[in-house]
Amino acid sequence: MLKNKLKNNQITIGSWLMISDPICVEVMALAGFEWLVVDIEHTSLNLQTTENLIRTIQANNMKALVRVSKNEEVIIKKVLDMGADGIVVPMVCSKQDAVQAVNYAKYPPQGKRGVGLYRASGYGTKFKEYKKWLNDELVIIAQIEHIDAVENMDEILLVDGIDGTLIGPYDLSGSMGYPGEFERDDVKNAIQKILTKCKEHNIPSGFHVVDTEPENLQSKINQGCTFLAYGIDYLFLRDAAMNGMNKLK
């Protein structure tokens, strides 16, 4: 169970979906990923497509997470009512942001989420079971992708209900004025500070290794990251096609 792995700070590897076709999910399942994130922040994926991808992910014995478009009540409520196993919340920069994400995801008294009898609760037939599941298994990942978040890590990590973090390296470096320049010392220092704080609080530190080189994922494991997103669906396709054609040429 993903929640247990996060609690125990065990390594877990998933990937990222930006293509709408369920075939991508089935292919990714063959690779052995434990979970997939449906990205509705930076894609054209609509909610109906997202729901179908959630179904397909779960039917292939993986956990279905959704990177929501923003830390906002309605979108978080909708994807959880669809039956998502968890959410990745972008731009968590403060304690207030983290509290807000938990409030929008959990029912009272832990949170403030409104009740909707949709897919997650068996269309109302398993509401009691879903309430228990929400407390025991729902995963909330705070995406750390701004320099303000780095300065507020202690407060963010102390918020009850945050199960792990995920560093967004592009936006983090961008918030420092250097988008995509991961090798700068100040950017590397900021990333290391996040990792150190997560270790101090025993909260899983995550990283999205966007490229498809497994060596780069291994380097993040060596740094202490345990919640790891590896690649993006279309990047695996792009890199395989380009590498093959380059060899042929």
C-alpha cells in the first residue's frame, strides 16, 4: 500500500501521465510502476478523461494520483470524488497552503471537504467504508517548487495530513530566477535544504526526475529521495523514437 510505504519512508517509484489515451496506462503498467500521476495542471486533459484514466490505472493494479491544477477546493473535491487515490498539490509554499490542501481533501473533523456521493463512495453505497479509507489510505503530496517553500519547510512538514513532498525542479529554479538551471550551486543548495528538512521530520522527500535516464533517478535515491516520479509518458516515446532514428541515421 502506497500510504504505508510513505509512512515507513520506503522507496516507491511512479511516473507521469500527460497523454489522454488509456493505452499509455496499460503500457506503463507493464513497466512495473507502482503509481501514476495524471497531470491536469499542465495539459489539456479534461475531467472526464481524467476519470477514465483513474479507472484504467486502478484496473491495472497501480495507485492513481492526480496533480491538480491548483490548491483549490472544487478541483480537489472533484478528482477525489472520482476515486483518485491521492493528490499532488502544486505550489505549496507555506503552512497555510498545506493546511488548505488537507482541508479540501478530508471530511470533517479532519478537514472541510463537502460530501458528494459519486464513484469514490460506490455512488453512495459504501460511504462509511470510504470515510475510513480516506483516513487510512488517502495520499496528499505537497509539491515544493518555490523558494518561499524552502524557507517555510519546517512549518509545512508539521501539518498533519501531508504524507510526502515532491520537488518540482523547473519551477523551483525558476522562482530563483534561473528556470531549468539545476546545476547552479544556489539551486542545488535549495534542493539539499528540502531533503535535509524532510529527513529531520521523517517525511518522505520526493523528486520528479523528468528525463528518462535511469542513472539520474538513481542519483536522487542516493540523495535520500524515496517518493520518485520517473519520466513522463510522452518522453519515453520521444526518447525511444529519437534514439532509434539517430542510430539508423
